[in-house]
Amino acid sequence: MNNRTRLLRSIAGLSLVAAFAVGASNTALAKPDKPINAAQADSGTGCLVRDADGDYHFDADCKWHTVVKRDKDGNLQSFSYQDQGTLPDDAPHPSSAVKNSQDWPGCPDGINEVTTPSGEYRSDCRYKN
């Protein structure tokens, strides 16, 4: 793995941790009619997309979504992250859909990624206690 890939993976891991932290902070801001342990969702744009060579590119238009669920004591019960983006035109596109599953910082059960010949990319990570 080259230094650029390591840096991009670290940024992605920090992005997941930041998204998780935002979800965690939203728990304290739950509406009064919802229990403190209600699932908290967050979404935004900007994520890394994986090309046919396994390199990552930043896609500012990529859409991501997280859901964090805690118990009544504030302990993490489940976490999910999903994104959907597009490879840049000049990035290598696979000749057929490629699925990649691997360990990922900030994602205890690893990440699953799919890149298609058209350049569509999606990934998800899930954790359930």
C-alpha cells in the first residue's frame, strides 16, 4: 500500500469517526418526546471511491448516510454507514463489477465496496453489538 492510499484510508477512517461522533452528539440533542436511546441518523456528501486498481479518489458529490443506536446507558448498540459515489472519468474503471471486503479504520466489522464498469461506487459498514 502506498503512502497516498494510507493517507486516504486514514482520512476516510477519520470521516467515519467524525460521522459517528456527530451521531453520538445528536443523542444528547434528541427531541424531548424521543428517548435518549432513539436511533440517530446523519447524512452528507463527500467520500472516497475505489477504482479498478484499488486506489481511492475523493468524490465531493458522493452521498453518505449513518445511523447510530445506543442503549439507555449510552453504550453503542449498532452503527451503520453507507455511501454511493462515482469514479472520476480519468480513474481506471473495472471491466466487470468488483466487490472488495476488508478491514477499515472506524468500522469494527470491516467495509464492503462495489465498483462497476460505469464508475458507480458504493460501500457500507455495519456494526451490531
